Amino acid sequence: MINSGDLDNQGSQPQHRELAVETPSNQLNQNFTDITALEPNGRLIRANGACENLELDSVDSPPCSWPFRLFDGLATFASRLFGIASIIILLAITASIPILQFISFGYLFEVSGRLARQRTFRDAMIGLSKASKLGGVIVGCWFTFLPVRILSSIWEEAHLIDSSSTATMIAKNCLILLIIFSVCHIFTALICGGRLRYFFWPLIAPVSLSIWLARRLTGINTIRLILKYTIGLLAPNIEKDISNARPIRNWFPPIILLSRIRTENIYTTARDDAWDFLLSLNLKYYMLLGLKGFGGSFVWLLIPTLLLVSASYEEGGLSILFGILGVLFAIPIFGTLLFLQTHFALDGKLIRFTEVNQVWRNFGRAPIAHLFALTVSLVLALPLFLLKIETIPNELLWTLSLVFIIFSWPARLALGWAYRRGKNAPRSRPWWIRYPMLLASVPVAFAFAIILTLTRYVSWNGALSLFENHVFLLPAPFWL
């Protein structure tokens, strides 16, 4: 069964602009999986693969010499780190906005669900290339408007001193021109592909053009022979890599823009590209997944939470009784619900929250991995309790969500990994392994239940903070 969340580029794509072909996995090369598509500018794209943004009209052969392989490896590593940072920040911002919180919650469900569906850790980095591109656009726009913000502050100061002076009028006119130039520059970068380097092309153009011209000149046979018997002695085939200069129309923004203006309707292309990119984010899928996952989890947590909240408002024996019952109910739920959520994330059906027997059978086939995942998930949830001691201003709520995402992502990876190990195991482990691991999970869940109960005395929401429970629900619920 193919889950709709498996396809990063899911969505109804216009047939005249993009062709998506889905083929069985046994017919694909290991390096080209899930989706292959052809963009209007001739680029080959995939949803989950290592060779995105490959130019069809100038397919670069893989580098042969070790300096170029090392450089490509470092560039790929830096790009993925930037993509991970972009995903974390974007999810943190989304998690701090009411209603949209369910998108980030659904994303975390899908992370564990992908690993549980016998996928790889690399597949769990959902939308890495899209987040990297979107993050690059945001960073590029921020730096593009930085001179505008600086000049705007200068004009405001001049306006306060003397609004009719010549210096004030000059600053105002320069500010208007700079805003127009910045908007045009951003538009150019977006039309050319929206890569981060396109926002800085006026600064790096001298270096880029010099390197491109030097690589073109190395195509001369005499120079190639000199390179072969000098630098080539340390790095064989380096002359092939140096002389492999990409056509300038594929990477120089002014030429890319002129080419697209000449061959395309810029407005239609920009509109359709923006819409297609929005559809490829699968926001509706993650929203529904987060809503259903929240509903199923909330039902499981309702009884122990109500008991613990009631213990805060009662006095004497009833308070103690409700507190004890709340903790006793919470222990098995806290030890099971995280894996029920992972079981639900397999296909997103609410009925999965009732299939406790399947979760426990899965636990029996990989008890050590499940105990490890449970411990990691509950321990990583503790730092967020410290941030709820003092009230955080609304404009800084995203920092609370940032901590939530940073610690929840590895927890969801651990849950998906543990579930997959149990799913792949042929049979249950011996009883002398299962029962000790089961007993060991009780104090872990008990300790977390006690910590959660005590947080009502330090959290700014008091006893109502028990309804937050960011381990199983949202980091900053909007209903409180």
C-alpha cells in the first residue's frame, strides 16, 4: 500500500507542464526512485533521490578526480544541513500558529510512519530539497531587503530632523529606487529557479565568470596536456573535470531570465510554478494526518488527564485518590500511546488507535528497541517543561516550538526505527527478554507521569497545562 505522504511531489500537476511517471521499484535504478518529472526548462527532478536538478541539455558526468569529488561531497553535505535547518525552523514557525500546528504534528507522524513502513532514515528526511529551496528563498529575500531596511532607518531619522530638507528628499528617492530594484532582483532570482546563489549573483558574478572562462580555456589540448602531466600526477583525470564547463545559459541568471522571457509567458510560468510548489508540499495531507493523530491521542489521554486535573481542584482524600488513579491510568497509556501513534502513521487510519494488541505483539518482537525508543522519547521531552515555567511573549512562541521540533524529530525517528525492527522480526523474543524489558518500561512511564503531574505547580497554565502534554500532542496548544 502506498501512503499519500510517501510522495513529496503529490498533487494534481498540469499535464501540459509536467509529466510524472510512477513505476514499480524493481524497474528503477537504485539512484532514481519514486517520481521522475520533466520541467519546462529541461531539468530532471525527483521526489526522493540523489540526483535532483540535473540538466538534461548538459548532463554533467560524475567527477573523476578526488578534488572534485571531495568538493561535491562537501557541497551536498552543506546543502543537506541547510535543508535540515530549514525544515526545523519552518516546522517551528508552523507549530506556533494556531490550527497550522497540525501540519507540523502531521509531519512528525509521517517521519515515524515512513521508518515504520520499512523505509530508510534518508527517506524520513521528508521534503529536504523543498525546505532547502524555500529556506534559501527566505534567506535571499531577507538579505536583499537588508539595504532597504538600513536606508529606511536613515530616511526616518532625516525626516524627523527636517522633513523638507534636500537630504531627506534624496534619501526618500533613493529608498524608492532601492525598493524597486530589490523587488525586481527578487523576481529575477525566483524566475531563474529561486536558488540561494541567484540572490547574490551580482556579488559572485566576477568570480563565477572567471572560473567558467578558465574552465573553457582548459579545453584547449595544449593546456589539457600541461594539466595532465602536472596536477594530473596527484589527481588523475583532473583535466576532464576542469574542462567540463557547463553552458552559461544554465547557471547565469541574466541569461536564464532573457531566455525564459523569450520562450515563455513569465507571468503564467511564475503562477503555475508557485501553485505546483504549494501543492507539492502536501499541506492538506499533513494537516489531516495531524488532526486525526491529535484526535486519537487526545481520547487516550482524556481520562488520566481529567483525573490529574481534578486532583488539583479537590482537597483532602479526594485529591490524593484522583492523583493516584491518574498516575495509575497514565503509566500504561504513556508506555503504549507513542507506539500507537506510530502504528497509526502507517496508513493514517483512526482505527489503528484501537489496535493495542498489534502494538504489544510488535513490542514482543523487538522489546529492547521499543524500550530504548520509549526512554529516548520521554527524556527528550523534558527540556520543554523548563521553558514553560515563565510566560513567553507571543512573538517568541516560535522558540518554544523550535525546542519542541528539535527534540521531537529524533524521538519520532527512534519510534519508527523500533517499530520497524519489530515489524521485520520473524517471531517474538524469548520470555526472559520480553518480560524484563516490559517491567523496565514501567518505571520510565511512571517517572514521566510524576514529572508531568508536578509541572502543574510550575507551569504558567497551572493544572490546565496537563492538557498540553507536548510528548503526545502539540507544543503550545491554542485551546488553553
